[in-house]
Amino acid sequence: MVLDILKKNQLSVTEGRKKILELFLHNEGALAHADIEKKTGEMFDRVTVYRTLNTFVEKGIIHLIPTTDNSILYALCKDNCEAGHHHDNHVHFICDVCNKTTCLDEVTVPEVKLPIGFTPNHAEMVVTGVCDDCK
Amino acid sequence: MVLDILKKNQLSVTEGRKKILELFLHNEGALAHADIEKKTGEMFDRVTVYRTLNTFVEKGIIHLIPTTDNSILYALCKDNCEAGHHHDNHVHFICDVCNKTTCLDEVTVPEVKLPIGFTPNHAEMVVTGVCDDCK
DNA sequence: GTATTTTTGCAATAGTGTTGCAAGTTTAAA
DNA sequence: TTTAAACTTGCAACACTATTGCAAAAATAC
């Protein structure tokens, strides 16, 4: 599984990439750099984690989630991942209780009518509230 | 104008608050902390700018805009500001060309149907593309 | 005008992210 | 299977972003 994804994206198979990709595959929600650093412990250098995450974003294996605090959240979305690249037009949900961020793969970002003069390219939507686990 | 807003929110009137609030009033788009520091130059300490922005957010004079890089963007939205507090349910637009962020006060964030178990509280939407100035 | 409350500036600290380079690992090809 | 080329990693250094405590200064209230 992990190997397939790396090879499909023409990436060298290294311990760091395998481990970090596994974290995303076995983790429901989104992850921040700090989460990954905690979970991998002393295994890799901070810089390696940063570079691995950037590589994955460039290849479209994971994608960024917009937030209002100054944190960068990354998530792998199962459906798109298989296809090798992301459409990433789904809504993200951040739980006010457990703070977990979830990709709602089945909820598509709705179209909005913009004022005259504005041309849309991409739209992101983040909903906060109470998630299924915390209800 | 500036004084009205500060008094309405029960804030002491200081040089820093007046100057920063003016920046928002005379600036179309959103501002990051770094923008404000550049525009105020040596007038105030960085810490004062941080604290002023936090105070304004708490009082609802300005609000945060979600981004995918790790930057915090602040914007004052004319309509709500007059009322003393924000509804902040409008769409934000980030121009791919000039990178300016605009509040589309007249475009409301649409409702979406969430999966069973999820209860929404607040929704944010950010659209990227080409703005009116850059078209 | 003075006392009280609030805000500011400074110094120190912590967190976040990037770059250059040498050493190490992976890949591909003989 | 060995070797050479390409790529990735770790380290050190650096830059930027943000927060806290405390004393001095300013604003408000009386």
C-alpha cells in the first residue's frame, strides 16, 4: 500500500517516507507537522519531516487544509490518493470538542456566485462544530 | 470614526490602536501582522501590534481569515464593524496575481449538508482566482 | 490633579520553517 | 552483484513568527 503510493509517484522508497505515509493511512484526521514529529519521535530529523511533507504535497499525495490559527494541516484523502492526484474539492470539518480535523470526502464545496470582475479558480470550505465521535 | 469604534468597544484610546485601526479602514484588503509592522514602521513595538490585533479580534472589530500557508490574515469588514460585532459569514477571495485578500461582504457562505452525526457551528469559505483589479 | 486601571516597551523565551553542504542511502544499469 | 549517478538525510546555522513577565508610561475615572 505504502510502497504502491510512493512508486506511483516516482519517489525513492525511504524509511522516512514510508513511516510518515503510514501515519496518514492509519490516522483518520489531519496532521500538523508537530503531530508527526511527536509520533515519529527521534526517528528522523525535523528537517526531514518538513521536506517529506512538502514532497508529498507537491506530488498530490496529501493536501493542505486552511486554518485561522497559524498552523499548517495536512491530510491524505483516501479516494483521491488512489487515483494518484487530488481533486481536493471537499469540505473539511474541525471539531470544537476534540479539535480533530476530518476530510468530508463525500461533501463537495458548493459553487458561489462572485461579484462582477472576479474569476474563481479554486474554493476551500471549512466547517467547525461537533463531530460524530463527540456528539 | 476611529474613536467611535474604539469607544463603542470600551477600549482605551491609544496611539497604537488609532493608527492600526486607521490602516484597516483605509485599506481595501486583509492585512497580516507583517504588513502592519511595515506600515507603522518604528512607531510601535512588535509586541504592541500583536496585542492590539488580538484585542481587536476579541472585540470583534476585525476577524481572522483562514489560509493554507501558515499566515494569519486579519480583516475589518465595513458592514459588521458598524454594528459592533461580526457575523462574519461572508466569502473571502485571495487573488492569485496580486495576492491581495478581499472580503466579499455581499457573498454569503452557502449551507452544506453534513454527514449524519456532524453538527455545524460555523463555516468559512475561501475562493482563489483573479480579482477585479487584475483581470 | 491625582489615583487607579490599562497599555506599552523591553528582554527573554519558545515555536516554526528554510537553506547549504557533506555524508549516507537508494536506484538503475552494467 | 557491483558500481556510478541521483537522490535523500542529518546537522548546523539562520530567519521569522509569536508569547510572557515585569517595570515604566499613558489613559481613564474620580
